[in-house]
Amino acid sequence: MALIAESKGFNAPDDDGTQNESLTSSVWGSEAPKTHFLFGMASSAATVNTSMKNSIGWSDGTDNVAIGNGSQNGVGTSVANRTHQTAYTAHPLANNGATYERAVQSSYTNAPLVGHTWSSSSNDGYNYYLMALGGSDVENISIDVITTKSGSTGDVSYTGPGFEPDFLLAFGSGGHTSGLPYSQIHSVQSFGFSDGTTDAANYNASLDGQSTSNTYCVHSANFLHITGSDASDLLTATVKSLDSGGYTLTYGDVHASVGFYYTIIAIKGPKAKVVTTTQPASNTTNDLDAGFVPKAGICLGAMKTASQTSTSNNRFTIGTWDEQDNMDSGGWMDEHGQSTTDVDRYISNAYSIVNYNHAQTVVGRATVAAEGDGIRETWTSTDGTQYAHSWLLLGDAPSEAATTNEAFLLFLDSL
């Protein structure tokens, strides 16, 4: 059945135990999901709440990754924490760095459903959303931990997947000393994706123990990106190639003497395209070309203009879309330079992109629909600022005939 994808919002259970999230039977037929992305904001849907309590994760039914962050609102000395977990799919943190709640994928069935087993439940029933992928086009999945290059620039090949992927995702939180899993002070998250040719990444940070809040972020054309406390680059890497046994990264900035831990998701099968664009200056539509008919997408942004590098304020937005036009999104804002911390979080089950400012006002939001060989964003509530964001768009794997024709054209070009 080629690629099957579905985005769905749901509420976490009030108590520990297993909770199954039912998917749409008419979409999945007799198929079961094979892998899924999970985002949580410990927030009520369509509501802006104070403080940051987020989790971003992935599972293939066997291996997992979860990055969790916490940052407290309304305090004179900042309280910010992070965690990078390999046994959970969700692991948001409370303001003091304690586990807020956590979940691990428990089942994929052709009911169809995605199951999670929850523990340390917050009893708040907060909102999460997932993007489930399956179908015959999802051939191979790898979730593998790497340590980045240290000390010098250059290329490094990674063979953890053991197959040639069609796209990659990267999860990190700046850890480099104690192995995984770990929990440390400072709220730090690095998330990126690549189609092997084009990359996009966010790096977001809020420092702990500051009498004046020190927060910053970057949205860049890298796959891996880490900055220091002065917002200068410590590490950048792009994807040089997708190889028969894995992938090769080119490290362009390596100012750190240590390697950082990342969990890399490698998937073979679906066609993938990374596209970076900007929010329009007014309420209008924005068409993006993928070169194929997309069935799903993950969107990433940091409310930065296209020309901005790492700058003040920790802002993060991430969203999903599927061909049934299910849309989910969430994010946070942690303002820089405040004597009393100003931190907000939100989640939406109606838009793929929502940008808020620190006054909790929407300054741009978009619904998404398939349009030809791409997607169309329809924007409302824009504030005139052209914030950059990037899409990882996914579609059916090319047919054997299309692959043969593409190879022949490449051969002709080589003559």
C-alpha cells in the first residue's frame, strides 16, 4: 500500500498504564504502523500555558529516543533542565528537572493503533500528537546513537543503519560527558532532518541559574547544529551522502574538544524532500514544490528570518501534516534578557505551523493541503515578519520504471 501516514492528537492518561491511540481504519486497511514520531508539550490543546515542559521522540517498536526539556516561568533565577533518553518515546521534564511523565511504545497493530505504556504520570491528561508511518514503502528503520567528530573538521562515515536510507532525522541535547541516558542542567535541544541533499536543523537553549535569562536559538541549513553559551557555533554538520550501509557527515565547525551524543533515525523507502521557505508578509498562500505528491510532512522552525544566525530568545515550533489534512503543531517561547523569566508553551490540533510572540499573541499560523507535486500553506494572523521554516515532505517510493529512467538520465549526463 505504498506509504501510509497519519497525524493524530491525543491526551495522555491520568494514571500509569497502557493507552492505545486508534488510527483511521479506512486509511490503514489491514496494515499496522511501523514507526512513529511523538511530540508533547504538557499543555492543553489550543491553549498557551506558562513554563516549558516538552518532549520530542521517535520509536520503531524496538528502539526509542526521547529528548525532554523544562524551563520555569516567573522566577528571578532561571531553572532549566534537559534529558536524552533511549528507553522512552516521551519524557517531558517538570520545572525542577524531575520526570514529569514518560511513555514507551508498547504496540503497533492493524486495529490500527499505536500503544504507549505510561509511567510517573502527571495526572494532568495533557496533549500530545503523533505521526505514524507504515505501508510497504517503509522498508528499513534504524535508531542509532552516534558520537560526533571532535577537534577538527572533515568527513565521517557512519554504518550503524546497515542499509542505504532515503532520509535522516537527528535528536540531541548537547550531552557529551556521561553517556546515554542522561539528565543535566540547562534546557538544550538539537533537532534536524535531511533528504541526503538538503538539510535543516534547530538548536534551542535556555541556560540554568541566570539572574538575567540567557536564551537563544538558531534555524539553519545544517543537519547537526550546536552553539555555545555565547551563541557561537560549537558544532555544525551536513549530510554529504546517503551510502549503501549508512551515511556520511561533513563537519564544518568543530570548536569543541569533545564529541556530542546524537540519536539518528534512518529510514529507507519513502521518497523525501527537504524544503525551506518563509512565512509570507501578509495573509496569503505559499506553494512549495516537492517534485512528487507528498503524503505527509514534518515542519520545523524557530521564528527566525532566513538571514538570521543564532540570536537571542529560545523559540521553537514543530508541526505535522498528512494527506487526510490532519494537522498538529506545538512549541515554546523563552524570552532572553529578563530579570523574571518569561516562558510559554502551546500545542494545536488545527494547524501545522503556529508562531506566537512573548505576549502570547499569534503572529502567523498556517493550514496545509496537498497541491500538485507539493503542498500549499494557507496563512492567517501574520504580523509582516518573514520567519523561516523547513519541511521534511514524504511520499510514495518511486516506481521501478521511474528509478530506471532516472538512472538512465544520470548515465546520459555522465557522457
